[in-house]
Amino acid sequence: MSEFLDALLHHHFLQQALLTGVLASVACGIVGTYVVVRRITYIAGGISHCVLGGMGAALYLRATQGWEWCHPLLGALVAALAAAIVIGLVSLRAKEREDTVIGALWSIGMAAGVIFIAKTPGYGVDLMSYLFGNILMVSTRDLWLIVALDAVVVAVGLIFFRQLEAVCFDEEFARLRGVKVELYYILLLCMTALTTVILVQVVGIVLVVALLALPAATAARLTSRLWHTMIVATLLAGGCLVGGLALSYQPNLPAGATIILLTGAVYLAVLIIRGSRRRAKTSGARAPAASK
């Protein structure tokens, strides 16, 4: 840990990685809470895997057409938002085919990304790092894009908090109260898409769902109100991101995988502790009853 702290003071790339983790934890805590409460983790998984197609297309166009502005994260953003809108519309209008469409988009997005990668001249291993994340390679340009996406996610999540809360907890009651459920559901999926693009840079496409869901699921075990869950989930995500980055530094482990392992360990620890306390309370309540 001391080596990591010393390196953090002297290396700009570590400072940017740490800032990226902090920014990602905010979006992760807010949107992850909505995703867990609404139980749409599988939809988030479908959106995240479509991202590779957008990244591959962006790099292909930049390499073959000379479009320097066509950044991989920009391609990821377009692909994620498109997938979110398609999945949302199918979910609302053709629920019996929702799983099929999600699975199809999941596979097609990955397949398209692989083809674009294979056909990109001068293709290197850098794009493959998006599969499993490479937070240490975040550039200044990437960081500013993450800042912008994070600001949008936080602003939308807080401005429309009441409407999104109603949609997540009781869709029918929200509709009776005049809330445009369909509109806010699509908005929630678009927020999920933006957060996915942020987290891809941190833990990669494959591990996005775990980082999006686990801190919020852990926080939900410790809190009873939605905004409390968001705060605790943000703190947990930030702690796991920073802790995973620190733990991975000295042994030179993959940062994204280390972050997910730490997040999973925290989740399991909370489950075990809560379960033990519940059993202890149940046993304590039965003992006096048995003595009577």
C-alpha cells in the first residue's frame, strides 16, 4: 500500500486512474441502485456487450477513413444508447420477445465488434483491453469525456429522482399518478447506457454488470430508503475501485479483475454477516419461548 501511495504522488497516470474511479463510482452508485431496484441487470448486460460493436466501428472508421474525431468511447456511446432504446421499446411493446431481443443484440454487438477489429488496419491489443478494462491507460481526453457523461448521469438521476423512483418501485401506481412510465423507463435505460460507457474504461465490457450491480445490491442490504442506498452504493463502489487499484499495483495484477473480486468479496461478506445476525436473532427469540 505504501508503494502505491508513493507512486500516486509521482505518476500522473495513476492520479488520472484514481480520478476515473471516483467519477465512475458516482454514476455507478446512482444508476446501479435504479438497476437493482428495477431488476433490469440482465438488460444492463445486453447494453454493455453491444458496446464492443460501437468501439470496433469507431476504430475501423478512424483507421480507414481518417476520421480522427471518431473515438472508441464515442462509438461505445452511440452503440450503448441505440441498444438501450431498442431494448426499451421492445420491453414496453413486445414483452414476450424481450429476452430474445436482448440475447440477439448481446451476440450481434460482440460479433460486429470482433469483425470490425479484425478488419481494422494496424489493429493492436489496445481495443481488447476494453473487454476486461484498463483503468491505468485512461487518457486526458477519455477523462474529460467521462466527466461529461458522469455529470449528465448525476444531473438526470437527481432531477428526475421522484419519477424514476416511482417507475422502479410501483409502475402501475406511477401510471395512475400521471407519470409517463414509458418515457422514464427509456430514460433509465439511457442512463444505464451512459454509465456502461464510463465503466467500460474501468473494468471492461465483460465485468461491467458486476460493478454496476454489486455495490448497489450490497447497499440495499444495509439501507431502507432509495437515496440512502445510492449514497452507500457510491461509497462502496468508490472504496472498491480505489482499494482494487491499490491492491493490484504492487503485484501487477489486472486492475479491473481485482476491483471486481474486491467488490464481490464485500458483497459476500455483507450477506454472511447479515445472515448470521438474522439467525442469531431468530435463535434468541425461540429460546425464551421454549423456556416458557
